Amino acid sequence: MTTQGFSFVMVAVLLAVSGAGIAIYRHLDTGIPFVSDEERRVWQVEARIEFLAAGAPAEVLLTLPPAQDGFFVLSETGASPGFGFTVDRSGPQRRAHWTKRLAGGSQILFYRMALVEDAQHEITPQPPNQVRTMYFDGTYSAAASEVLNDFLPRSTSAKSLADQIVEAANTRPLSQNMNLLKQGYEDAPLIAALLNRAGIAARTVKALQLEDGRRHQPLQDFVQVWHEDAWLLYDPQAGWIDDASELLLWQTGTPSVFDVVGGTRSQVTFSMTSQSRSALTLSNLRSSPFDLSLNDLPIAEQGMFKLIMTLPVGALVVVFMRLMVGVRTSGTFMPVLIALTFLQTELLAGLIGLVLVVGAALLIRTYLSSLNLLLVARIATLVVVVIALVLLLAVVSYRLGLISGLAITFFPMIILAWTVERMSILWEEEGPAEAMIQGAGSLLVAILAYLVMSLPIVRHLSYNFPELHLCVLAAILLLGRYTGYRLLELYRFQPLARRNT
Amino acid sequence: MNWLATPWDLRKRGVMGMNRRNVELINPYNNREAYPLVDNKLRTKRLAAKAGIPTPELIFAISQQFEIEAVPERLHELDRFVIKPSQGSGGRGILVISGRRNGRYVKSSAEEVDIQEIKRRLTNIISGLYSLGGRPDSAIIESLVVSHGMFASLSVDGVPDIRVIVFRGYPIMAMLRLGSHASDGKANLHQGAIGVGIDITTGTSIGAVRHDRMVTHHPDTGESLEDISIPNWQEVLRLASRCFDVTNLGYLGCDIVIDANAGPLLLEMNARPGLAIQIANGSGLEPRLRAVSEREAFAPTVDERVGFALQGFGGAI
């Protein structure tokens, strides 16, 4: 191999490697999947705050869920008409903050968020500041001490102590001490307080049980216990919760879930729905503004680019069919344009429409050739003829109830007119045989290009990983230097091979 | 598989494929700037005239639509002429008029056409119907070659021509092209003309192909294609070899006709000559290309180059 040939191959390999490399990097970085059918569950959660405003300045604060394992926030909105809305990040937890200078009557505020279940999503847990010591009142204090005296010698860790306390609090008959404590305290604060008294970091938290289609749900109390550098979640009745994938922690660090100033009879309820969405849509939604992606374009332009980005693949098919197989086509890249149209029309409808229109236009073209027109005028006439034929086909097929006949309108009329002209000249000059060969060759390549361009994996990769086109480019470059025989030449030159033997 | 050759068989026979021709011959040896010289037949004619290479006589050429109105008058005196697009390819758009009957023109296929048809053809040519990319073109009206007597029985209608492949000035392979009914008399192999391989050293026929398959007789005339001998063979090779000097195209196809009176005339040149010539000659191009490539780099004269070919490339064939 010559130096020049070698450096050429190096360039191609470099292109291919960098294309694949960027694609893999982006896959790892943004999580855009290589195949398009990974589904993930998305929760739409809505907090609804109702209150009766007193006709004075009103201010509402709602604690927002902390970042947590298993979920990431896709989007959140809290804007409500008439209210100013900010998110206050100064406290231990983010709080939504609505304000209105003058509010009267019944008010409803919504806070909505979309969350994606993602088992890989992990948050480094915030360690507890310091263990608060809960002081039990009089008799309760003695009872708490006795309960702990029972369990402390039998426990080895925060978790085992918590397990025992929760079990004791729910096992009937209750011990005398536990019975007394439960009369004075709610389950969750009691468990947290007992653990605190034993010097273990624990706190009551509020969480939302996620269940599809539930409305007007309250937050529920849970206990979190700090154990081996992580918060363990305890249901005050059922004990340690291993799988918290359907629990959304809402309030962990603030004293209240929500506060209303300037209103009465306030309440907050929660509704939620879940839906499945492809992982792709999600990573698109998640992409940062600095990640340049076709998804930043308006939806309509995206649709167009989805088509355009498959073009290089179609071009590769043409190059392959020409250089490796040796199929003759009428107009080098005309088949790709036809394939592009097939993508919009569906193959069969497009094929029938194309053959009908081109066939009819060819007949009319034979009449045109007797009119002795100049080339430009003849093509222009053909454009008009083609449009008329397309119109006719669309109307007739619609009348016959064949909606797919309307798909013919996707064909680029000028391209059709030129195709007709080329085929006609080919027919006159090279004979019907050559016209048929090239026409069939064009259709064959167009159908092949269509089949490749319509593969879901091709459409997915070409649009979401534009850098993979570098690999396509490398393949085209390498094919461009292929000096071996074309498949059809093996047939063509067959008499030469036989001669010697 | 009997109907498919294996690539290694073809490689062993030195057969040149289309891809290889493009990458290893046309791209490196044919300078793009020289293409218009051969793609534009009017320029070719002028170039040849300057270099003293004989071509069929140019009667006139037109490049504007308005000039067509005067054409009937200018054709008035002429019975035998050829109309061709200056930038046409593959014999497209060529109209051969071989006589007159009842005030109408007779095509080489004996079909009659009137002056309207001729004007229409001129219009089409000028508007670029036959030129590459539809560019506006000129129409050439040149005198019809009177075919050498020995070809009369061989070809249908049109004039047979000899395609000579010239590599770096050396004529390396040749083929006689005979029109058939299927090709409308045109000497174009795509359209069904017959290609007769010619032994480059002697100017006699080797074998013949039609549509890439061997034939022994002309399908229309029934004449045997086996013992054809080209007259003035050395002169034909010299003419082809000189084409390299005026175009500087390293890989060139020269189409030469043998006029009954004027001898060998250059009809046109082709910067992308086809590969069917290998089938007609029953051998691949590569051994001859290699033999020429191994010759010293300094420019030998036309006589030296033709001599090398006549000796069979120093034993390469």
C-alpha cells in the first residue's frame, strides 16, 4: 500500500473511530440509548393547596421534595395566575413560595412535578447535624428509659435497635411501658424520639405513597434512621422498608409541609398519575442547554431533520449499489429522493403512485415530443402535467376511499418531471430495453434505500447520534477507493474468464 | 457457477473493472482541464485541424436558435451529411442523412425525414437535450464519411469505426465497431452494435462481441466476422497515438473511421472509454498497461510508440 493510500485509510479510520467515540461518549453522558425501546415510568405528581384568603396579603410556603435516590425531577412548575412564585432555597429544603398582595375568597394553588423512576439515580445522603435529644415528660421519660434498657443490650447497631423498637411498638399485647408511650405519642415521633434518646440519629419524615391514578392523597409519616452512612426508612407499623421505589420523600428537614399566612381553612392534598415513556424522550427532556442537540429545534423542524438525517444512509446505499454491485440507475441520486418520499408515503402506496404518474406522464411526453418544444419549456410542461396527474390520482383514490392515494402529493413534482424527461430520452435514444433496465435499477435502489432508511434503528441512530454520520462518511470514502470488480462485472466479463480454461 | 466469473479468474486474466479504471486510470492520468477538448467535438475538430490530424470535413456549426431558420438554405446543396451535438455522448442525438428522395431526407436507416424533423433535432441539440447536464450546446453539421469498400458488407447503415485505446500515447487495444439494426446503425456497443476485437500487432480480427457476449457472424448481414483486416493499420495507430500529444490525456479512446478517399480520419475522442473492448479482444487491459508503464519516462516519438505496440509490447501479448 502506498503512503498516500495508507494515510487515506487512516483518515477514514479516524473519522469512523471519532464518530463512534463521540456517540459512545454521548450515550454515557446523556443516557441517550442506542436502541429506542427502553421504557421508563414517569410520575406526574400534583400538590394542591386550598385555603380561604382573608382579603389581605397572602403568602403560602410549600416544602418541596428533596433530591433523593431512585427519582430525578424532569420538570416542575408552580406558577399560578395572580400569584408571584419563587423557590426559596435558603432553608434545609427547597420551598415553593407564592405571594399575593391582596387575596380574597377561596384560593387554589397547584404545584406540579414530573419525576422519572431511575434506579441508577443516587444521591449522596446528607448526614444528620447532631442528634437532638428528645425530652419525654415525667412518666413518659421513665417508660422510655425502661424500654431502651430492655433493648439496648440486645442490639448491635442503629438498625437492629430500630427494628426491635418498631416491632415492640406493634406487637400485641404491648408491654406496659410501650402502651403508656403510645398513648402519649404518635407512632413515628415516638420511634424517632426513642432512638434519639439512645443517641441514634433518627427523624420523622413525610412521604407520598405513589400509586397510579390516586387523588387527594395525604402525606404519610415515616421514620428515617441514620445507619452506616445512609438513611434507612422505616414504616412506623411495618418496619424497615427495603424497596422505597414507590415512596416519594417530601418533607425531611423542615418543621412543616406547608404554611399559609393570610388565609384560613388551608389544606394540601396530592394527586398522581404514572405513564411509560421511552428513555429517549426523557434524556432529551433532561439535556442541558449546553448540549447541542437536534432536539433544541422546534417540533416541526425536528420532523424534517429526522428525514434529512437518514439521507446519508440512503447515499451510502446508492454508492454501494453502484460501486459494489454495478446497478445502473437513471440519475445518480434520484433513487434516494424517491426513497425519501417513500418514507412519507409508505412503500406500496408510494410505489403504485410513482409508477402510475411516471407511466402516464411518459405517454403524454411522447405527444409533447412532436410539439418541437425547447427543453426548458418541455420540462415546465411536464411539471404541469405531473401536477395534474397527481391531482387526478389524489381525487380519484380519495373518491374510491383509498386514503393512501393522497400520499402521492409528497413526491417532489420537479423531480418527477425530470425523471419523466430522462426516461423518455432514454427510451428514444437507447431503446426501451435500456430505459427499462435503468428504470428498474432506479426503483430497486430506491426500494433498498427506503428499506434501510426506514429501519427503526437507522432512524433512531441517525437522528440522535448525528456524529455516527462520520462512520457513514468513512464507509463512503472507502467505497470510493474500491478498485475491485463490481458484482455485475463478474457476469459481464465471464467470457474472458472462461477463455483460458 | 458457469455464468459468473470469479474475481481471481478475472484478476489472473488482467481484466480491468469499472472501479479500477476510474480510480487507477482516469483519475490519475486524465487531467480534468483537458476534458472539454474531447467532450466538445467542435473543439476537438479545431484542435485536430491545428495539429494536422485529419477529421471529417466540418460544413458548419450553429449554436443559436435563430440560426436554425437559415439551415434549410444551407443544407440545400447537400445530400449526405451528419448532424451531431457537439457535447453529446454515447452517439446520442446524431442524425445521419445519406441522401434525398422526393424532397425529403433519407436517414441511414432508409427512413425518410422532412426538413421539419431536422430543424426539431437542431432545436433539441442547441437546447442541450443531448449534452451532459443539459447545458446549451452547438450542433455540428459535417460531411458524411464514405465508408471504405471493405466495410460496406459488414455494417448496417452507419459507418463502422475503430476504437483505439491509447495509454500514455501507446495504442494498446483496438476494436472495430459495426452498427446493427438494433443500434440504429450507430457504432455504440451499449445500443447493440458489434465490437470486433482487432489484433493490435496486425490489424486483423480476433473475435467479436454483441451485448458483451461472443458472436461469430453479424446478426443482420450474416457476414463472418472472422477474417477482417483493417486497411492502413499502421496509419490508424499513428493517428490514435498522435491524439495523446494534442490532448495530453493519458488514458484515451480514439474513434477512427476509414474514409474511402481520405483514409483514416479522427471522428472523436473519449476520456472515459468503456471496457467491453476487453471482451472483444479476449484479453484484459492490464498486461499491456503494465508493459507501457514500465517503459522509460521520457517522451518517445509517435513512431517509437506505435512500433512498441506493433511488436506486441515487448512480448507482453
